Amino acid sequence: MAQQDPLERLLSLERPNKDLINIMPLQTGSVLTEAARKALIEFGDGYSVCDFCTGRLTDIVNPPVNAFVNDLLPPFLGCDRAILTYGARDGIFMVLHSLTKPGDVIVVDKNRHYSTAVAAERAGVTLVEVPHSGHPEYVVDAEGFQDAIAEHKPSLVLVTYPDGKFGNVPDAARIGEIAREAGVPFLINGAYSVGRMPVKMRELNADFIVGSGHKSMASAGPSGVLGMSNQWTERVLRISATNKKKEVECLGCTLRGVPLVTLMASFPEVQERVKAWDVQVEKAQHFSAAMQQFGFEQLGEKPHRHDMLSFTSNVFYEISQKVRERGYFLYKELKERGIWGIQPGQTKTLKISTYAATDEQLEYVLQSFKDIIAKYS
Amino acid sequence: MAQQDPLERLLSLERPNKDLINIMPLQTGSVLTEAARKALIEFGDGYSVCDFCTGRLTDIVNPPVNAFVNDLLPPFLGCDRAILTYGARDGIFMVLHSLTKPGDVIVVDKNRHYSTAVAAERAGVTLVEVPHSGHPEYVVDAEGFQDAIAEHKPSLVLVTYPDGKFGNVPDAARIGEIAREAGVPFLINGAYSVGRMPVKMRELNADFIVGSGHKSMASAGPSGVLGMSNQWTERVLRISATNKKKEVECLGCTLRGVPLVTLMASFPEVQERVKAWDVQVEKAQHFSAAMQQFGFEQLGEKPHRHDMLSFTSNVFYEISQKVRERGYFLYKELKERGIWGIQPGQTKTLKISTYAATDEQLEYVLQSFKDIIAKYS
């Protein structure tokens, strides 16, 4: 194929994989609902959300941003106040930038997302990690926060609930209890829980919760939510001295565009789907059990309590050492079978989310793994 | 009309005004191109841009984010390096957060956008404003930066090019010269220029330039670009100590979603349209001349050099004092005539952009103003 002019390529951007069975952990929670797909088209133009703005994004009545942010999100998140962000990481940085000063320490779980470390770096704070149990379960024990807090006197405690690598769901409520006893504010990174599983900030004894629209709320990105208790609104949502309708930490308005309408349009369905979370957990456990029968070892908690799964897959790695395509053979074999989500080149460990696929599709994925192993044996 | 359940309203989000003649300054530069509209639908799902990510957003080859950010944007902006942001304000904050420390001073033009003041507040820096000439032209004299810089020793000089209120285009190249002589880095806020008019950072003697996808680049929001000279990349685009593929100030990745593909898909057309900027200026001047014949006073520079126009409109204000709908009569009359963009309640001054409307549509807008005046006389 001749190298195409990049300018020409921009005119026909396509996703060759968009109709395949999707098992990519990043993507399974943010497939748009039908309502979101319609809203996306309706509000595609820049600043379309601001048609009827009177100065504050979260006051807009049409589309009903006001009702969404002030009436619907707080009970959904189990918090007092909610605000829109560009994503979970941006909410974390907003909290760090409001609550800490450079040189402070924050205590986080060892399974934290990379962006938590980067947000800490941007805020100039030091990250202290509560370790996990190591291979194969990588479990973070809530009690580990006790010592870390006592030793480091952090300005914030953060837990990743669940983490994006193993899908482990830590005992956040207990960590919240420990943080509260120590008088340290506690933030839940719910990028992979808010919008997938039932999660209420208050029940987890937390002061803050962040969620991600483009990870788990059936929304286009960049989009996210930050919930907090009343105690912190004055500090995190402080109003500009020169602009009485603008929050400093939001730089005025955040989500001024189409990801906000997809977040809103999907919300009624998202609110419902979290109620069926046990079905998702069952699906994941069933899939994991079948994978283990093939000789794949599931990493992370067992029994597993989330749709994000990691497996060691030595059999695929061994094949990759013998075939011409090396590590890419698996990606290719799966793509030919209509399965999307294993990173090209990945064979040693497989990261899979069972969230978006149906039971039948998951059976087909399992059968495909079986067939591929047989083909190369 | 009975009050509708907010949850139900979320399921059918609509823009009643989407097919009207659009003269709203916020919106005329970001109507999507056809290519962007297709890309929007193709890449609606969350994290779809990341299908083929290998760890860094700006390395992605499919869709061609890499070529767009590294090959196409720098010559377009007249800079050495470009990076993606959520919008102009976010680019400004990234620079402030990298170059200044709390307590520093920055010197800006009096016509600066509100978000510049909020970004400064967020970074803890003090804003010193170079005044404008006041009513009716509100012109910021480049030479005014001389004294302000000498007196306040700022860490950054910023100019709004043009401002969003009057559409005045300051002599940025001269301000850049002054800043350079004083050894102070200089940032151009090009939210209303990048994507509308030809603008090259280097020719304006600037170190940084920010643009807005959802204001002037025919893109969905939130989206923006930040360009800079090589001298500053190490500081502003510093790499995380723990993640070698992630820029700290970007929190890793910024535009991980659909606004990025609309920004890219529209780019070929945007790159072309800036070449026809003189046609836009002519259109604006023609419109302004006609408005002045009706007795509206144009504020800001004359002759005007941008499609953003402000007029005092006492005749409409006087009508508003006599009619039942008060200030809303004008919005209503225009909407009935298929014209969108005058804020509800606004009558004393009109903010209008002629950018998106055709000559015929602008004639129709003028005739409508005339008819409305006649109706109430």
C-alpha cells in the first residue's frame, strides 16, 4: 500500500474494528447507548451545549445540565455535590491542587493508575504506596493503610476501586474508616466502578469520588465526574474572585462540548445497568473458570468481583516464539475471528473485559482461544 | 407544559435552533465540517481514539494523531512543537503552571478572556492588565506593555488575539518584540484566530500560542492546541519521572476522545479556510457599515479586522422598556425569523459574528433588524 498523504487520511477517519466483539478493558464500559449516539450527532458542533448558557455550565437548563449535575449525579454517586471534569485523572488533580501543597505526601494503593502518579507529580506531592500481596493475587490489604498514614501523615488518601490492571476491588469502606480516624480526606478513584457497579461515596466513608465517562459511563471522552461531601465544596469548588459564576479549579467551565451530552444521554441507562452488576460478575467468573480450564492462570482476586480480568497465557507466548508473526500472531488470529481488544504483540498476559460481550460472544471468544491453541499445537 | 422528569429529558436531547442562521460569536467558528460529522459518528464510543495506542496519545498512527500533532500542526501554528489540550484556557494554565510560581506576576491585555484571569488565579499568580483605550474602540496599545513589563517584571506576557468581546486584533508582533527585549516569554491566546485567520506564532515573536477547537477550528469541544518553540518543550512538556511516555502537564493523555477526531477531520478544510480570511473581514466590514447606517454604533476597532463585532443598540433597548416581553422581545423576534445567536434578554449591546453566515443570510439578518425596528416604531 502506498503511503497516503496524512492530510488526505484525515478526511476519511475510520475504525476498522468497530463492529467486532469488544473485550478491551479500556473500551467495554463506554460503548454509547442509542440515546447518546443521537445526542452526539445533535450536539456535534463546538459549544452547542452553551446555546442557552447564562454564565455557568452547571446552571444550563437546556440541555438539562443543571438537573443532571445537581439533582441526578449526587444521589447516583452518593455524595453531596458533583461537578463535571474531563476524566477521573482531572478530578484527582483538582482535588490534589486544592488540598495539598508541594512537598506534601499522599498515600495510595500500589495498584493505582499511572495517571494518579502523574497527577501527584504535577501537584508536586510525593506518592507513598501501600503494597499489594504480589503475584498472583496482587491484593491490597486495607489494614496496610493504617501504618502508612501513621508514618507519613498524608494530606490525602486515595484508593483505586477497582484497579485497571487486575480488576481487584479493595475494601474501600475500611480504608475510609482508617482515613477518617486519622482525620485524612479520602478519595475513591472509581474510573472502573462508577457507571458499572453500584458505588456510593458515602457508604465507602469517602470524601471524594471520581468517575470516568469514557471508561465506564457509556460516554464519549474526555468526560468525567467528581463528587464530594459538603465539607469540601468551599475549598475545591472555590469561586473566582473576579468571576462570581466560575469555579477556579474548573477554569470556569470544563465539559463545554459533546462528551457532556453523551454522558447525560446515557445516564438513565447507566443508572439502571449498575443494578444488574451481579450478572456482570457472574459472567466474568464463568469466563475466568473456563480460561483456567484451558490452562490460563487468572491473576488478581479469586473469586473475581469485576469484569476486568488478567491472565497469564504462557501457551500463547510459547507459540509466539515459533511463528513468523512473533507476538502479533494472536492479535491477527483474533481479528480474523472478529474479536477485538488484545493489544497487538501481547501474548504473555491477556487483559480482558467481559463487560460488553454477551454470553454467546464470550463462548465464542473461549472457543476461539481453544481453536488457536489447537491450530498451533 | 407539564414539568418533565429530568431523567426522561436526558433521553431526547435536542437543539431546537440547530438549523437557524447562526451569528453567535461562540459558535460560528466551530460548525463541524462534513468530514468531522462523519468522524464524530465513527469515533463516538469512549476511548475509540485509543484503538491502536502504544502508550502515548501523540504517537498513535491510526487514526493519524501522530502525523496531525507532529507534522501538520507545527507548520500551521508556526511553532516547533504542538500538543493537544482541552481548550485554549487549559493550554494557558499548562504554561502558567510550568513557568510561574505562586506570587509571580503576569502581564496581559485588558481585553483578556475571563478564563485567563481564572487560570492565573488557579496558578496563584497576579494579573497586571495593560489598559485599553476605553469606549468606543477599546484598543490595547502594544507600547503599553513596555511600562507594565518594566514595572512588574512578569514571568509571562499574554495577549488575546483577538479578544472575544470586541474582536480587536492587537499588534501582537510588536508586543512580542517588547517581551523578547525584556526577556519575558510571550503567549498568544489565539482562541478566536487559530483556525479562522492566518496566524503564525513565530511571525508574532511569540513563545507560545494556544488555539481552541470548539471556538475556531470546526471541532467539537472540549478541544484545543498548544504550540511552542523548542526552547520551552523541556519545561512545559516535561516527562513524568515514573512514566517515560507521559507528559506531566498533560496528566498523561489529554484529548482521549471524539473531539480529537473532529479536530483532525476538519483540519484540511480549516487549513484552507484561513487563506480566505480577507473575504471574512470584508463581510464583517460590510455588515458593520450597514448596521451603522441603521444607527447602531460599532464598538472596537474601525475599520474592523475580525468577524466578531459589538454594537450598541439603544433603539432595541428603548423598545425593550415598552414591551411586555421586556428584553426578550428581540431574541423572540429573531428566533421567529430563523436567526440564532443574540442572547435572550440582550438588547443594549449586540455581539455578533458574521463568520458562518453567507452574504445572503447577512442581508437577511440586516433586513430583519430593520423590520423589527419598524414594527415597534
